[in-house]
Amino acid sequence: MADRDRDEFGIARSSRPRDALGRPLPHGSQGVARIPDDLDLPPADSLSYAQDLLDRGLAFNAHEVLEAAWKNAPDDERGMWQGLAQLAVGITHVQRGNTAGAAGVLARAADHLDDVDRPGRHGIDVEGLSRFARALIGDLERDIGIDAGRLRPRLTRTK
């Protein structure tokens, strides 16, 4: 069995670079910048950072930012952040062409977002994002093409 990369706590972590869709590349390859494992930003900064990544087509990286926010969120916000992280994972699966995986994760994302009190905290458009996820699922099930521009949802409500 091959030795695996491990962090300072002995947890398996790949140090291989990743492509724009989060897939591991061979050691020594040029990948996209990684999101630090210990990222801890205020909610507004997490949303701004994740939105910028989504807008650039880097949903996998946006997922990592949102996952960090989920892990650092107070208990009463964790479901909302989990739904956002899952939404970004679902978009990543769409980008990779994994429609079955995308539909499953997008459904879980929408379910989490549906459970969030309205209006969503931090200006998050939980209702719109849930509708976005369910519309993507419907189009995936009908084998309707989804262009890259459609995979850049607005995380917050416009003012």
C-alpha cells in the first residue's frame, strides 16, 4: 500500500496540486491556488470570496470556502452554510459532467436551504438558491444543456 500525504495530526491529506475542477494533478504540475485548510473568515468575507470563485468558474474552491464557513459557524447557522457548500459541490459535479452526482448533492443542498429561516442571515438568498438548485436538477434530469454562465448563482440578495 502506498504511503499517503498526512497533515500534522496524521489525517490523510493530498498535497497534490488540483485543477480548476478540484481534480488531483500529478505532483509537480501547475494547479490552481488551494484554499487553506484553516480558513476562518467573517461571514461577509466568506460570501464575497466564494462569490468571486463562483464567478470565475471555480466552484470546487468556492465549496472549500463555504465548507470552512460551515465548520466555523454557530450551531444555528450550520445547516445554511452546509447547504451553500453542497450547492457549490453540486455545481462542481455539473462542471465535471457527473449529472447523477450533481442531482443528488443539489437535492441535499436545496433541502438544507429550505430549512433555513427567512430571510436568510447575512443577506443570503436561501429561497432563490434553493430554486436554482432544483431548476438545475430538473434540467439535468431532462438532459438539457447547462452553459457555464448558468453555474454562477448569486449567493446574496441584490439590494
